Amino acid sequence: MKNLNRIIAVIFLFALNPLQAQTEKEDNSRVYFHQDFQISFVPFVGTNGLNSGNTINDYSINVLGGFSAGTNKLEIAGLFNINRSDVKYTQFAGVFNQVNGKVKGAQFAGVINSNLDSVNGFQAAGVTNFTTGNVDGAQIAGVLNLTTKSVKGFQGAGVMNFAVGNLRGTQLAGVSNFSIDDVNGTQISGVLNFARKVDGVQIGLFNYSDSISGIPIGLLSVVKSGYHTLELSTNEVMPFNIAWRTGVRPFYNILIAGIRPEIEDKVTWSFGYGIGTSPRLGKKTYLNIEATSEQVSKGELVDLNLVNRFYLGFEYQINPKIAVFGGPTMNFRVFETGIENHPKLFAYGNPKIQHERTYDNGNIGSQFWYGIKAGIRFF
């Protein structure tokens, strides 16, 4: 107990009579001092006393929290660090770091790192990294990385990465990545990637960009200046089909719907999804390689009846807005057996079933045949 009282007495002594420090610089009539080492309990209760906010420390230990003009080498706090100027090279806080100047080195916080200037190095926070300047290095956060300027390096977040300026490097997020300006690198997310101009790759369920020189890979990718076509087609199963293709020619998504009017029965209809690629063969010709899967139903959607199709065809551009296409297909149907409500398989013709079998004690069946697909595309 006596030792504890002595320690507290020493801290208060330093608070009232700060250690003599060297004057480091004078900026806008503010004098900054330099200390090799300081220790504090809370701001202004420590070895720098009332000069805490005007002192730049080489080494700083804050039992709960500290306030200083800056740090040159190392700062550690149980709860928080507040710096009115620059910090280098390492900073740790149990809850948050607040730096009004530049950060060069590594910064770690249990909850949030907040910097009002640039970061050159590494940031890790349990919840959020927030920076108003450029980031050159890596940011890792449990929830959010937010940078109001450019990022050069890596952003990794459990939920979202947001860069207002350019991104040169990689964004990796559990939910979404946003780069309001250009991306030179890679965006990978669990749900959404958003960028203006992309020179690289986007991988996510949904991808958006104004333009992209690489490939967007996802369930649905929209490139404003990319590949968009409205397709009307026919095949041996569904006579009337409409499809929307979006993405870029090297890799695009396909949304499909079809209908077969029935005179004496319920309407047969279909919907599905697919992916494709369309390399150029000549000035006006393209090769189409596509894989799609469609649920075909009569009336209500009740039973499994999937028609999976691989299409290899050719496309001819009549003009920049209209194209015709056609080619053979390989079809693999997977359906529930013993169901009377399945629609008739073929709309017209009677292609030969090349292979047929059942699975799961006869409850699931499959059929394979060759077919054809043809139509017209717009835009």
C-alpha cells in the first residue's frame, strides 16, 4: 500500500511540476516539447503534466488514456491515445487511437483507429479504421474501413470497405466494397462490389462499374459501358424465350424467361439463369459459349423439372444494334419422377433421348438429348 501511495504521489508531483523538456518546434505560436519517455494515468495526470498536449514523446505509456502532441516511436494505452500531430512508428490502444496528423508505421485498436491525415503503414481495428487522408499500406477491420481519399495497398473488412478516391490494390470484404473513383486491382466481396472504372477483376454476387478492362465474376454484373443485350429465341422445349445478357463479352450473366401457350391446358413457362462468353471471330462474327439452367413448369411452380443446357453457337452482327444467332445445344434434364403435372417436354419435333436413368430409389430422373437454339439480339 505504501508503494502504491508513493507511485501516485510521484505521478501527481510530475503533473504539477513537469519534467524539463527540450523545445522541439514552434508552429503558429505553439511551442512543442520533446521527451524521450512519458507515463500517464489519464490526460494531464502524468510525467508531462499540463504540458501533455504540447509534448512529442519517443516512448509513451498511458495506463488508461493519454493526450500528446505526437509520438516518435511507441505509444501504448489501456483505453485510448489522442495525438494532436503525427504518430510513428507503433501505437496500441485497448479502445481507440485518435491522430490528428499523419501515421507512419503500425496502429492497433480494440475498437477504432481515427486519423485526420494520411496513413503509411498498417492499421488494424476490431471495428473501424477511419482515415481522411491517403492510405499507403494495409487496413484490416472487423466491420468497416473508411478512407475519404485514395488507397494504395489492401483493405480487408468483415462488412465493408469504402474508398472515396482511387484504389490501387485489393479490397476484400464480407459484404461490400465501394470505390467511388477508379480501381486498379481487385475487389472481392460476399455481396456487392461498386466502382467507377476498373482495371482488374471484380468478384462478388453483384458487381457494378462504369467500365472494366478485366472481368466481373458474379451472379449479376452490370457494366455501364459493357455488354447488354435483349435476346428473343426459340428452342425445342420452349418456343418463346426472352433473355437479358449483362456484363462484358469475356464473361456475362444471363437471365431467362420462356413461355409455351397451351390451347387445352395450363400455360407452360420457364425461368432460369446462366453464364457465357463471346469471343470475337471476325469483324461481325462472334462465338457464343453458354451454360444455362431453367425450371420448366405448367401452372404453379411445384415440382423439380430443370433443363440444363450447354450452347455453342455463332452470332452475326447485322448492325451495331441487331444480331442474329444460332447453334446446337446439349441438354440434360433433371426432374422428379412419378409427377403427372410435368408439362410435355418438347414444344415441337421429337428429338431422340440419348440417355435416360433414375436416381434416389427412382424419385429423381434424368434425360439427355441434342437440340438447337436460334434467335435475334438487340442493343
